[in-house]
Amino acid sequence: MKKTKFKLLTLFFLIAFSINSWAQKTQVSGKVVDDQNMPLPGANVLESGTKNGVVTDLDGKFKMEVSNPNAGIVVSYVGFADQSLKLSGSKTDLTIKLASGANDLEQVVVVGYGKGSRKNLTTSVTSIKADEMNRGALSDVGQLLQGKVAGLNISSSGDPTRTASVVMRGVSTLNSSQGPFYVVDGIPGVDISMISPDDIATIDVLKDAAATAIYGNRAANGVIMVTTKKGSKERTQISYNSYFGVENVSNQLDMMNATQLRAFTTKNNLNFTPENDKGADTNWQKEILRSGALSSSHNLAISGGGEKSSYSASLTSIKREGILKKSDFGRVIARLSVEQYAFDDKVKFGLNVTNSTSKYENVPQRNSVLMQSINHLPISPVRNEDGTFFENFTSTGYFNPVALIEHGTDETKTNNLIGNFTAEVKLPFGFTYNLNVAHQKLSTSHGEFYDSYYSQYNSANFYNNPDPPLTKSLVNFGVNGSALRNYYENTNNIIESFLNWDKDLGNHKIKAVLGYSWQENILGDGFQATTTNFPVDNVGYNNLALSNYTSVNGYVVNFGDSKAYQKTRLISQFARFNYNYNDKYLLQGTVRRDGGSVFGVNNRWGYFPSVGGAWRIDKENFMQNQSIFSDLKLRASYGVTGNSSGFNAYTAQFISGSDGTFYYNGQQIGSYGPTQAANPDLKWEKTATTNLGLDMSLLNGVITASVDVYDKKTTDMIFNYQVNPVLVPVGSIVANGGIMSNKGIEIALGATPVKTANFSWSTNLNLASNKNKIVKLTNPFFIGGDSIRRVQPDGGGQTGATLQILKEGKPLGQFFTLDYAGKNADGVSQYYDKDGNLTTTPLNGVDYHYKGNAQPKVLMGWSNTFQYKNFDLNVFFRGVFGNKIFNATRADLFRPSTAMTTNILVDVENESPNDLNSYRYSSRFIEDGSYIRLDNATLGYNFKNINKFVKSLRMYTTVNNLFVITKYSGIDPEVEQGGTAPGVDSNNFYPKTRSFLLGFNVVF
């Protein structure tokens, strides 16, 4: 009887539960449209906290069943802000309008130690979303942003093993570090190369000091905030992105071929030596190139979550062959991001781990190979009849570039690991506490091997060919091969703790941050060794023990830089206060106190304050009845930032070391003495920036515009000054003293001129102009006056000739050289001397004149996106105007008198060998570096509603560097703009490429 009752009770409970469950199910249907009421096919509609979801059809319509009448749904679509809403019973006629992310004033912008809406910013910040970044075979963040941000001057070559140079709002220092400071997911100082382009969600570029001062002494060159993609608690997603591409050289120097060179030498009674003239017709530039360099990228990402957690994981593989033989780049990046909520979502824990493994195969003696490929005579073959490489060792500095590549190895392997743990605790009264603990470890292994073939090169005339401003030096390859091997580790540990306060008091809104940061870096923890005299050639650099350097007279093992190992520490306190009155009047103030171990004991601490304000004019009563402006904001800010990068741990310390030898009692005795002077008063470089900005949005976001005017001044600029040896025995000291100024204007315009149901066109244009000037270059100890001549390429017959000058009142990159005045009656090149008189025997450094500078007057980026139904086309142009390039390559090839020993340019055809002045570095070889480039064009097709498993599929094809319009006669006008010797083309330009690729993105 009891069993029967129990069975009946159980049956009743199951029936009741089933009825209740059935009754809770709710039918929902509707339509998803954009802000112009156009349907959005392929939009995701998901029940909150579940994996229950559907995709809208071609008319933007959807129908689904949710678990209960009060369920929440989340609607998302690429390029639009997500929309969340709560149901209240059965809905069959929902119309859900999504706001375009491009015009959304509520867009979240990442700033230091917090976030904010774009509409309430008081500072100059440019945000770039993933779909707005440059497309193509790009593995470097700099290339992703090239031309996209007003005021960001980015230059890159075709070398896949080198990163792009990034300069923000002009050069702020004469030190080596001029690039911006990178912060990735809140972790300061991350090596940006370890972030996969496919993993980036947004990049926020902080440009003025009011935005960057929260990072104090590391923010003088600007700050770039990178936010990676995260998982969503609302949906699970699997995506796979891939492309395959091929690159070919886009341009080469127009060198004479064998027929042209023979005609020239015959006409001018010049004779080739039998050792060189083998009857060949060799295109040496072509011989060092691949016929087509392949590239590929694969990215697999998985993200999702549940009610209390979310996750995101990805694996990326990137492979790029360089257009030069033996130039390759490969990288594998694994990333995991997990967030866990606890205690009623009051606490959020985060764990992020990224590991990047890279391999760089560099061209052995790359710059020498590039120089030899243009110098070599076309009448010489690559190989002799017996298959050996052709060489003429009797000709000074004449080496077979193909042999240099084949008999050498230059490789670098890196492993970069970063992990960080975060905790966010929501406290009463609007407080939030954050903890961030991060560890980064970079391991670098580098090896070079030059086999016994290199021993044939005479060490008395084999010079390297370094990038400016370095000068050439001799290279000795030992006996029977030589090898170099080193291994170094850099570790970076960070602990940051900060408290946020976010309080809404009616018309008054307050946001505040108070925090502490501790960072310790250990650099160069490792070793290096070199050796020579190997028994065989196929050991490479992997087994140095097989060598026998002790039997080579005078060989000294190079154990590397004695200053390689460094330990630095940075301790900081920071605060920020934001006040918002009625979304109309905005005020922000920040201050950071930094203490750094790299500076003098008397100046370890520095303060970096900023203040900014904004007036949202469109919120005023007198603007309420107008329909032109949907946003109009005036901004003003002032702040001070610093520069602590580019200085090592020993910069301010006294150092002793080997100081040569001296003769004593019949013997040469090694001497030991001071090699670096101490400077206990060395302090931060400081950069103060005043910024005035205007943001506007017109006609409901159809047109947007932003204008910024800034004045940036660096004081206490650090430089290694030559000083009076009586005052400082070493003869030099690293000290403060210089002042550098940058003034400029930036304009960003956006518009959507056409938007219909089937077609739309959006365009974005940014323009920037910056004027740089060295205001002061002196120091109380400095004995060199107000200028320093520099950049000495040392081409043949050019000993002592420099190209640029650091000069008070002139910009960095100021060309200072001979002033070409045409030819005299005898056909000899002549120049103006220092007094303006004509001369054919000018003196280097004496008869020099100021002849333009390398920094551009205007930078431009112009992007156009067209969409027709499921097709989209993006075309991006980039321009640089008003800069000069010193074409030292052309000068060194402009030598008609040496045409029988080295090749010459085709346009030297009408020059006379009797003009022994024709090649001299002068204004004759300073050219206009302006250009307009079709940087990339992408045509794509989006497949929608494929099936229930595939949410979207996109196929696309991209071409990079389709053409460039320029008057520059070199390989490419995009000559290095970073560093302290910008705008010099000096026989070592890695050729730019034109790439074509086919790719696809699929989302499951």
C-alpha cells in the first residue's frame, strides 16, 4: 500500500513539474534593424545566461523560444553596440534597433587604470577597432595602425624580421627610445610583438599629457592601450581566421645592365679588368631576391562562458618569408583568458596567460649584401663554370652578395611568456578595489655562423654597413669559420593595486582612482661567446666546443657587453579625479609620483601632474532646438610626462674598466681606469603638453570631426655630452640640459555620405602636421657649442662627410651638407662655399649649408569602405608630404669615373668620368620624399545563414602597396622616420613588397 502511494505521488509530481516547465516556455519573435531602420541579417539573438540562440534571416527577422516570460535576451551584430532587454511575457512583434558602434558616443574607451565613455573624455584619445585596422600580411602592431591615427608617424620596410618605427606627435628626445609605451589589458610595458593581430579587440591611442600622465615617467612618447578579445557569458563562439599570400618586390634601383655599362665604358675610354669581365649579364639585385615570398596566418579562437564565468582561448601561427633570400619570420602565439565571478558577482577574478615563440632568420650581413648587390658589376657572373662562387679578392671591398648569403647563418629565437592575475572587488558606497599581479619573461637566443668561405675576405677591407647614424667598422671573420652565440633573459615583475570610486549624486558624478605600482626589471641575464677555427663547415653555431680559437694568434673571445646585466626598479603612487556636472561640464586631474633607480641619487623621484576640462556645448539650452549637432565638445588640457626608457641601470653611475695599454719597463701593460663619469644629479626628462581640442558629430552621426592643436615641450633632455677632460676625466658625461619643442595640429573627419538598404559608403580622413625644433642643446659642462655634426655613411671618397646636424633652432633630421651649384665650364661639379662663392674644392664641415629636413610637414590617412549587399570593399590611401630624403645610395652610385670597377645608375649615362666631384654628398642628392600610396585594398563577401552550425563565413582578397606616387628616385620613399637620423637612404634599404593574399573568417 505504501509503495502504491509513493508511486502515485511521484507520478503526480512529475506531471506537475512537466506542466509547470511547459507553461514557462515563451515564444519570442521580432526584427533586428540598424539606426536607419534597415534590417540586419545574420544578427545573433541569445537568451541571457544560456546557449539558446538564433540568427536573424535575410529580412532581419527571428523567432525563438525562451525559458520563461521574464527572460533576458542579448542582440549583437558586428560593428554595432550590443543590445540587452528584459522580456515581460510573450512577444511577437519586437523591433530591436542597434546603434552603430562607429557613431556611438557611449563607446567605452580604455584609459589608464580605468574606462570611460567617449562622450565624457577631456583628453585626446583615438580608438581603433579590430575591423578598422590595416589588412594584409601584417604581424606588427605598428603596421596595423599605419595611417590610421592622426599624429602617429609610422615607417616600415619590407623586412619581416623588423618592427615598424612609431613616433607620436614628433620626436621628444635625442635618446634611442622614441616609441610609445604599450599597455595590454592593463599590464604596463608589455612587449607588443607577443600579441596576435587576430586577438586584438580595440586599440586606444592616448596622445596628450592629460591622458598619459597617469603613467608618469614612461609616457613622454605617448601611450597605446591594447585590449584583447574576451569571452562572453552570453554565448559560445568558435572562430577560425586564415590567409595565404605571396609577396614580390615592388621596385628596384635602375642599375645599368652589361650592355649599357659596356657602352658607357667604351664611350669614355674606360676598361674592365679581366678578373671582373667574364662576359656575363647579371642582375645582382634579382639574384639576392626570392621570386615570390609566401606568407600565411592561422588563428583558432574559442570563447564562451556561463552564469559565473567566461573564457577566451586562441592559438595563432604566423609565417612570413622575406623577399631577400634567407630572410624568414615565424611565430606561434597561445593565449588563455579566464574570468570568474563570485559572491553574487561582487568579486571578479581574472587570469591571463600568453606565450609567444618566434624565430627570425636574418640575412647574413644583411646591409653588406644589399650594398654589394648594387655595387657589383653586371659583367661578373654569380658562379664560375665549375660551380664555385665568382669572387675577385684583389678588388677592395668587392664581395659576392649571393656567396655572403649562402655561406652565413644569422638566427634569433625568442620565447615570450606573460601571465597576470587580476582581482576586482565591488565595495560599498561606489568603491571598487583592483589588484593586478603580472610576470613577463623574455628569453632570447641568437646565433651567427660564417663558415670558412668568409675567411677569404680580407679583414682589412671588409666593412659592415650599419644603419645611420652609426659609422662603418671592420669585420674580422677569423680562420676556418667563426661563430657567435648568446642567450639572455629579461624578466619583468609588476604589482599594481588601485581603488576606484564611482559615485552618482544627481547632476554631480564623481570618478576617482588612487593607486600604487611596484615594478622590478632584470635585463640581460645570460652570456655570450665567440670563437673561430672550426674543423668543418656544417656545425654552425650549435657547438662552439668544436672550435680551436687558442691556436689563432691574437684572437680574443667576445663575451658581450659588460653592462648587459641590469636590475632596475620603479615605484609609483598615482591618483586621478574626474568630475562631471550634468554631462555638460567635465573636469579631470591626475598626478603620479615616480621613483626610478636609473637616475642620480639626488633625483630619484619625480612628479607628473595633469589637468583637463571639457565643455559639452550641445548640452546647453541654446543648443536644444537645433538639429545640426548631435555632439559638440570643447576640450583643453595640460600635463607633464617623463621619459625613463632608453637609459640603462648604470647611466648615472661611475664605471671603471679596461683603458688600453701603456709602455712600462720594456713591456706593454694593461691599464685600468674610469670609463664612465657619475652624475648624481641626473633626473627625468620632462615633456609638458598643452592641448586644445574640438569634437563634433553632425546630422545624427552622418559626419564626425575632431580637431586637436598641441604644444609639446621637452626639458632637461638627456644627452651624452662631450665635456672638458679637466672637469670630467672621461671626457663625456650623461647629463640633462637640452630642450626640444613640437607644435602641431591634427584633424580627423568621418562621414557616411550614402546609406541605403543595399548600399553604403563610409569614409574617414585624418591629417596631421607637426613642427619639431631643438630649442637648446647646451649644458654647463658642454664644450661643443650649440651643434653636433653627425650621420657619416662613409661612401667611397666621402671620408669626413656628414649629412645631418643637431643644432639649436633646427629640427631633428636637419640636413647640413654641401650646396650643389651645377657644373662649371669644364663640366666639373661645383659648390657654394661658406661665403656663397663657387668652388670645385669645397671643405667638409666648413662649406656646409642647411638644406631641408627629414621630418614631414603633413601626414595623411584616407579610408573608404563600400558595402553592397553581402559585398564589401575597403580602399586605404596613405600620404606623407613635405619631407626630404638624403639619397646617399644614389650619391655612392653616381661615380662615372669608377664604372669599370663598380656598377652605376642608368641615369649616370650622360655624366663625364672627368667630373671627380659628381658623387660628393651634397644638396644634389637631397630629394623630395613626399608620396601617396594605395596602402591596401580589400574585397570581401559575407555568407549569411549558412546553417545552424556556421554563423558566418567571410571570404576576402587583399592587395598591399598596389602603387605609390612619388618623385623620389630611390627604391621607396618610406625611409626610416624613427631614431635620431631620420630620412637617410644609405645603401641598405630592405625592398618594399607588393603582396596579394586570399583569406577567410568563419564563425561557428
